[in-house]
Amino acid sequence: MRCFKLTVAGLILVCGYAWITSTIAAEKLRDPTEPLGHIKVSKQTQVLKLQGIFSNSGKSKALINGINVYEGEQFLGNLMLRIEKNRVVYLRNGETLTLSLWRSIRK
């Protein structure tokens, strides 16, 4: 009889542990390296920052958010239409938009 009581107690303990761990795993854990109050932005709504425009042999590329992008490429859900001397024209959700270089960067 004593063995049966220990087995039932052990079973209750294991079931309780399984329930607690599944409850904790179901909660969304916060990344400890992110600042408090940080809001993640999806790729579709990410702000585009034009950092530079480079031209070599007639082929231009733009540095946007630290990544080289060429005309006709898709970048973060946007289609890069034209890369001009001081700006990039792109298409987002059917709307034509423009990124311009800061005046201090323009040559």
C-alpha cells in the first residue's frame, strides 16, 4: 500500500511539473538584450534610410539601411524603380515614394 501512495504522489508531482512548464513555455519570453519598451517593426513597415548612392560604369546602387540595393530589386517589400543622383524612387503597396539624400551628403 505504501508503494502505491508513493507512485500516486510521484504521478501528481510529475503532472504538476508538466503543467507548470507548459504554462511558462506558452508565455512569450522577452529578449533580455532588447531595451525595455522596444517595439519590433515588421519588414513591410520598416523605415527606409538612404545612406548613400554610388555609380560605376552607368550602373547605380543605393545604400539603404546598410544594404546595397540596385534598380529593379525588391527590398523589404519595396520595388526600387530608379536610383538617381540624389534620390531613390521606389514603389510600396502601389504608391510611388522617394528617398532623398541629406543636403550635407550631396555632392
